[in-house]
Amino acid sequence: MAPSLLAADFARLADHVRQVEDAGAEILHLDVMDGHFVPNISFGVPVIEKLRPASGLFFDAHLMITDPLKYAEPFAKAGSDLLNFHIEVTDTPMKVVEHIRSLGVRVGVTLNPGTDASAIWPVIEAVDLVLVMSVWPGFGGQEFIPSALDKLRAIRPRLRPDQRLEVDGGIGPTTVPDAVAAGADTLVAGTAVFDQDDPGKAMRDLERLARQTAERTGSHP
Ligand code: DX5
Ligand code: ZN
């Protein structure tokens, strides 16, 4: 599970992060929005910078921004462990991959619901993670778009065991089994974790459900 900070209480961020960290989370998903690539603005470098010393979690930054080449460096320096860029924002994705890698962090490539899986074939071997959006990015709390499952199934066989397949948007108790069965190994959840009375418990329950599904279906653990 990768809890998404977007649904956390911004007035007590460190506290909310600690709750999921204490509950066994390993990854924190950080939704960065620029108001251009997506019709919303969330948070940026200063927030990540301040959170960094407060948490040992792997920081998975989801850059919903039009210019990753310009901003990758400050996001890496702020303490991100992985930078996810959107395939839709560039005609030269390999350049973006190489630039992010040169900053000493991991690289993820992300696809919007309307983008065909084949758009990432030119860089798939060069990334550490593929992120499939199961909602249109910009807002939390939206409904899972089922066509994301076909995309996960199309991408999974092309990944090596050391590469991860992440899914983001509308993930909760009713969608975790389908997403895992389709091949996702990393599940982003905002509302279904932080918008609950006990975020730590909510995350653990989703994680248990994901593991049970992986065992039952023999999909990637
Ligand atoms: C959407 C973000 C997601 C969002 C998911 O733009 O990329 O990470 O936080 O929120 P939920 O889990 O509520 O769909
Ligand atoms: Zn996200």
C-alpha cells in the first residue's frame, strides 16, 4: 500500500504520516499538482522538504506537472526517493528518464486513463515503476475507472521482477482485489486510508486484502 498524502489532514501532516508509518507502511505517495497539467493545485517542494526528516518512508512523488525536466531536481533534492512523470507531457520521454536518473533517484512513468499502454513502450525497460491512473488525475475521492484493469494486464507481462506496477485512484476495499488480480503490486489509496477514523487500521486491512488476493490468484505479491 502507498497511502496518498492528498487525503491527509494538512493541518497535522506529520501526525498523519506517523500513523501509517507505525502501521507498517513503507511508501508514501505525494501528489504534486501544478494547476496546468491538472485542474488543481496541491503542494510542492517545501512540504516534501519539511516532511523528509519526519519520516523514514519511501517518498513516491507523483508529478502531475507539465514540465518535469524543469522541476525534477528540486523535487529530488527535497527528499523524494522516486519521481513519477506523466508520459503525456513529453515527446522525448527517454530524456526525462535519463535526467531523473542522473539526480540519483528512482524513475516512474505514469499514464492517464485516456492514454494507451503502448505510449510507454519506448521507455518501459528504463524505468523502475509504471503508474497506471485509474481516475483522471487532479482530485481524490473519485470512482475507479475499470478500463485501468485492461491496461494493468497489458503492462504486467512486459515488466521484469525488479520493476513495479502501481495503480492510483479509487482504490479501496471493493477495487483492491481486481487491481491486484490484474497485476498491480503497489496500490495508492488516499480517501480509503486517510479519510477513515483509523488510517493505520484502514491501511492494514487493505494490505491484508491485497495479499490474500495475490495468494489466491497467484498474481505478483
Ligand atoms: C489523483 C491522485 C491520487 C489521489 C487518489 O490525482 O493522483 O493519488 O490522491 O485519491 P483516492 O485514493 O481518494 O482516489
Ligand atoms: Zn497520485
